[in-house]
Amino acid sequence: MRCGLPIAATNVGGIADMIEDGLSGLLVPARNPTELCRAAARLLTGGKDFATTMGQRAAARIAGNFRPENYRLALLEIYRATLKDTPE
């Protein structure tokens, strides 16, 4: 996604937090290799604009939401909240 490529993935774990189905990638049900193959084929045959636009959205989503700085700030907020709730 960071490289501007659209993704076909199974909807397991936190994948749906990263991929917006139909916008920045394609999500399929877990344990369904047929649907995963269909999604990958759709990315390959859906036309250049389809894959390019989805890839651009994927890169923008990663850059805007999943940067190391965002992770660091979220982790600091967890620590602050934990310390605030800890009795002295």
C-alpha cells in the first residue's frame, strides 16, 4: 500500500483497519481462496485507472494514518492515560 499498489486481502485481524474495501484495496472473507483469486484478478483486469486510483488511495491512507509518528503519539497517549489513572 505504501508503494501505491492496491491490495487484495482476507478480512482477518486488523486488516480492515488498514484497507477500505473498494477504495484502497479489496477485502474478501477469510478462508476463501476462490474469492481472493477473484479479487486479485479484478485488480489485474479492472483497467489501469481502477488499479491506479485504488493504489493512490492506499498510499494516501498509509501516509495519513499509519506513520510511525502516529503510532508513537498513540502510544504516548496510552501511557499518559495509564499514569493518570494510577494511584500515587
